[in-house]
Amino acid sequence: MRTRLQTWSLLLGAAVVMALAPASFAQLTKYDLETRMGTESHVGNTTGHAKDAKTAYRRYCVGCHGELGDGNGENNPYLDPKPRDFQLGVFKCRSTPTGTLPTDQDLFDTIARGLDRSNMPQWSTFTTQERADLVAWVKHYSPRWANEKPGAPIDIPAEPEITPERIKAGRDVFARVQCWKCHGVTGQANGPSAATLTDDLGRPIAAFNFTEGSRPKCGDSDRDIYRIFMTGLDGTPMPSFADNIKPEEAWDLVFYLRALMSQHSKEKEMAKKLDLKPVNPNAPAGQQ
Amino acid sequence: MKMRSKLVAVSSALVIASCGVLFLGQRVNAAGEGKITGTVKLDGAAPHMKGIDMSKDPYCVKANTASPAHLQTYEVGASGGLQNVVLYISEGWTGSATASTEVPVFDQKNCMYSPHVLALDAGQTFKVTSSDQTTHNIHPLPNPMTGNIPWNQSQPPGAAPIEKAWKNAEVIPVQCNIHPWMHGWHVVVKGPYATTDANGTYTINNVPPGNYTVTAWHEPDQTMTQKVTVAAGKPGSADFTFKAK
């Protein structure tokens, strides 16, 4: 027979355990996720609801991203790069500074755009509402959204006119901040540090090769390229250069990067006319 | 009815107990400053620390010609003193989490981190600087699930210092992807801390009298603990001896 004291100590013990449970950061459980089913997203005028994305996620996403959103779906062993672990709340493609959460719009855009050179396809077939619901679903996996607000998107000034001077100035930025250490002087991803790059989980990762015709991972527009090096790609070796490249210079760098790309462009023509040579890694600072 | 009265009794007892703890905590705080001192040693011969091949970056090679760089896992000084061990109070610290106002500097110098191990109080601001004429990216890797958020920022030559703080206690590896040999540690603890010097000695200051458990941490994940008593006017003492892994 159980004494009253025993019953009380049992209850008290249970209370202590329940109080301590949120303090531990162990693997999320289905129960944790159920409690966050009310997560919302706001994209334009559309409000997305996590609970409405359950079926779509089960049907289209779970195979790679897994039931718990940790990227351990049944296809995981066959994929490289690996599917994102949504529980960590760390995302490559953001309009927000490094170390902050992306905006709902950022996640919405990533779902639509897909991720080039990975198994993440474009999901442009979804309606706006379906995509907004999936954004809310992605957010419900990470406790970060309960404790933090997304970062403030970086300011991108209007794109100036492309001029040969700007392309040349962009080349100076490329040399000064040493993009070539990983991306190589010709943009072929063959810089001295390229071979040893790893992502945050220690898996080998390649720098972007500008010359093989593929699209940058987080979008192909001039503004996308501006955003990539100013916010960095969190979870990868690509750092943020926001503190070290001024907005004006950033546009110069965008134009120079366009000139490095294999796709035909106005910038490439101009660089050709200028007879612009790759940067010299051994030149003293400021003397390219 | 009976149940309810018991519940009230239990909860009021809990409230009284927690008030008592708070009161005691304050009293101990006001009781003045004691300290904990000691020496940390490495058992046996110091393991050989491999040299570092920096040929990826001619600047780094040149910066280290005078004294070739080597790994810093075990920095053993005179009479076996072990450097870069972080000591902190893991139990018994009731002080409020007022972060130290001192702003420690984590410098990138000659393509190495200086210091190799930086101890910090949770919430304490620190500065990341670069003394090098080459671009670094400073990339700490906390576990985002602990509430510390990873970030990754570049520091080209002449870049301004970066000021940051870590929210919660955690051992955080720091790396530079451009120079993959660059590995450092941010050891974030709650409350006062100390790091051993070249002779393996340390002093944790601002410890009020009381009974504590002191933890000694050595990279990557070795820890040892000891019970220490600090009395008024009498510093506590704890020596540790690590075994090379």
C-alpha cells in the first residue's frame, strides 16, 4: 500500500520533471511539434497556417526533410547536399543579417525558387496560400521562432547604371576582401582555400563556380547576388561582408561577378573591351 | 477539501523555501570578495604538438617564420603546468547573472587565434579583432538549439572589430574556413571564471564565501570537478591534473 507521503513525493517529482522539461534542448518530439501547430506566416496579404500544410508536407516534403523536420527523411542517405535541418532554424537564403532568422518572404521565395545544384526542386506549382502554409510549417519545427524575431532585411539601394569604371572598381573589391581565396581569381572555385571547405556540420562543401553556367543558390537577379555576399549563407563557409563592403561598392562587385559568369551579359562585354585581367593574389594591398 | 489544504501547505512551503534561498543568495553576495586559486597540471610527458602547414596562404607562412606555428591542444609550461584550462563554478553560484563589464579581445594574429581559448560570462560582450594582412572569416559554431546562434562574418585587412556576446553557457568551437587550421574556443559559463596561464596557475576572483563545486575544462571535452570551500579572508584552493587524451 502506498502511503500519502509516497503519493505526494511522486506528484512533486512529476512536477519538477515537468518544470525542467522545457529547459532541456533534446531532440524535438511529436508532442513539442503538436503544441506549435498554431504557427503562422505572413507573406504579402496572405496568412499561412502550419496546420493546413500537414498534408502537403506529408506528400511532397517528408521524403527528404523527414517527419521531425531534421532532414533525416528516408532519401537522406542518397542526397548531397543534405536536406536542411529545420529544427536548427539556420538558413542559407536570407535578406536578413548573418545569425538572424530569415523573413517569411525569404522562406516563401526559397520554396518557389528551389535550390540550384541540390535535390530541392522549384515548387512553383503550389498556390500562394499553399506555399505560405508550408512556410508556417517549416517555422513550427524550430523553437527559435518562439523566442526570436526575424532580422531586419538589409537595405539595398537602387541599382546604378553599369559602367566600365564600376566593373573595374568591383574588381578592386574582389581583390581587397579576397573573394578569390575560395572562389579563385577567375571565379572557377579553385582558390587556395577551396579544397578544404566544410559546412557547419563538417561536411565537405564547394565554393560557387561562376564560370560553369549554374545559377547562384539564393537567386539569380542582381539584387539576389548583392544579398548573398552582404548577408552571407548561414550554415556554410560563406561569411557576411556587410561590415566591409559599402553599399555603393557592393553594386560594383555585383557587376564584376556578372563579368566573371559564363552567361552573356552587358558586364561581360564591357570587361572584355577593358581587357580586364584576373586579380593578382600576390599584389600588395591597393595595387591591383 | 483535505487535498486542497495539503496543496496550499506544500506550495506555501515551496514559496517560503525559495524566498529563503533568494535571501541567502543576497547575503552571501554582500559578504565581500573571496577567491579560488590553484594549479592545473598535465600528467606525464607533454604530447608532441604537430606543426601547421600554412602554405595555402603566403602571408601566414611569412608571419610565422620566426617561430613556426604548431597545434595548441596541449600547451604545457614549466613543471607540467597546463595552459588554456577554463575554471568556473558549476554548482553553488547563487549570484545574479550580472555579466562582467570587462570586454575581452579575441584576436586573429599570425593566422592563429589569440587567445586560443577565450572564457566568457554569459551575456558578456567580447571583441573580435584582426591584426593580420589577410582576410579571415570568423565562424563560431554553437548549437542553435541552446539559444546561441551561429554567425559568420568576414574580416579583411584593416576591418573594424566585431562586438558580440553569447546568450547562454556553452562550449563553442570557433573556426576560420579560409584558414582551416585556425581552431579556437569560446567557453561561455555562468558566473566568475579563470583561464590558466603558461604555468597552469589560475585565480577565480569575486567569489563570496560559501561551498562550491569548481569545474576545470580542457579542450575538446575533458572536465574535472572538485568541491571547494571559500571562507571570509581565506581563499579556496583546488588543483587539477589532466591526462593527455
